[in-house]
Amino acid sequence: MSVVRTARSVGRNGNVLAAPRRAGARGLCVTAFLGSVTGCVHVAPPASAPPTVDAALSRMHATFACANAVQSGAKIDHFGAEGRVRGDLMLFAARPARLRMDVVSPFGVALATLTSDGRAFALSDLRDKVFYVGPARACNIARLTTVPVPGHVLVDLLRGEAPVLRHDAAGATIAWDTHGYWVLSIPSTRGAREEIQLAPRPEDWSRPWDQQRMRVLDVRVTQQGHELYHAELGDHGPAPTAGPREDPDNLPGEPPIPPSGPTCDAEVPRKIHVEVPYPEADVRFVTTQIVWNPPLPEGTFSQPVPPGMRVESVTCDE
């Protein structure tokens, strides 16, 4: 159950948060690299095409190789068992599975802080004065986001990259969709299946495939016919790389904290929508400010127990 509750009275309403489908992917046909509606236009594939799924995935991984971590200010909006929840979010996400989310209500009231270093999870529910601790499992992270996806999946999506299932390359297929993207169909070695939609960045459309930088548009994972999660990513654009962080107390001998990665030219999606059919929940992140590879001071992905809060250990099944 989510511990951040700002709108208990609003029930699940598919019309309120129904995702506007990307015009290029659903219904309307658009020119993929111009983004303008021109009627039913079928987009031809780039002249140079990745020969295999793993070749396309290698271009995606190369695109995001510089993107170790991201820091952003965003709006979070989601539905879960307790209704609609909205607030302002300060977020850190770092590979492979480190997360920090500080949620503030639209009225400026601190609601919750979630931290996870990939192993240990902590959540301060500042309204109910409860401090939850437990393993960094998907079901614990969902106490804030409502969507039970593993930490490494959420970190990859927030960075704009698709998490990839372990798979046998021989069974994977790649096909061009005339709406303007490659569709990668990837059967997992564990009985699941993943579909990833990739498109070259507009300025790379005419380059050889092994020089193209990729945008991730859509990720869907199913298992035995049941959808595990679906993510749509949009409004892609560049982001600056953070500079070093100076000691705020100006203590002598304290060097600045360096950025957590190199200068990065990867694009990042400003809009991310993640849906999980069971339990019926979804979350939207709409980014207002963002930087690549922020300095990560010690303690970014952990938190002490605030005074006066009751500590509760929580376990859950994946």
C-alpha cells in the first residue's frame, strides 16, 4: 500500500490518467523525425539498418554509456489503491539500482523520502510519522511509486534506457514499423517476452547504423501472456552535465565533490509513464529540470531515522 496519500477520495478513473498515445505509434501517421502530423504518411526506415536485435541494443547501450546517473526535479502523478497522488519530486537515479525520491505536495508540505542503494530500502512517511525499512524489492519501492517494478528497471527508464531481459540472440527479431521506429521482440531465457521500440535520433537518421544514437520510445514486458509492465517515454531532449559540488560549509581542506560520470550528450525523456496491470496502478514523471551525472555525496541513497518516528520493518513478496 502506498504511504503517500494526498487524494484518498478519488477512485480509479481511466479517463483521468488515460495516456495520450504517441501520434506516431497509435492511429495517426507522422513523420518520425519532424514530429508534424501530415496525414497518413508511412515512414521509410533509415537507409542503414541494424542487422540484428543485439546490434540495435548495442547502439542503445552505447548511447547511454556516459549516463551514469540523473538528477531531476519533476512532477509525480499516479493512481494506486488509495486514489490519485500528485506532488513535486526531487529525484536521484544512479546505475545500477540506486534511487532517492523526495516528495513534496503541491502545497509545499513534505510527504515522504524514499532511498534505496539496491539492497536496503527506507521510506520516511512524514505524515504518519512512520519510518519503513526493508529489502530493496519492487514491492517495497511501490510503497511510494505504486508500480511494483524492480529498482534497476526504474533507474534505467528514468535515464531513458530500456532494461533488457536476458535472452538468446537467436530467438530475437527486429522489424521496422512504418510509424517510424524499430520494434525489437526479445524472448527471455526465463519465459518472459519484451518488446522495445527504438528510433534513431533525428540528426542521426542518415548516418550508418553503427553511428546512430537511439531513442527509447516504448518498453513492454509480458510473461505467459500476462503484461508485467508497460512504459512509454517521450519528449526527448539533451540535458546538461552537472558540475562539481562545492562544500556548502566552506570547510578548509574539503575538496569539491566531482560529478558522478563524464560529460554526457545522451538525450533524456521528460515524460515517462509506467503502467502495471496487476495491481492496477500507474505513475507519471514529468521532468521540469534535469542534469546528467550529478555529484553523489555519501548518504544520498540512505537516510537516518528522523527523530520521533516509529520504525517498522516491512517485507513483501515479489
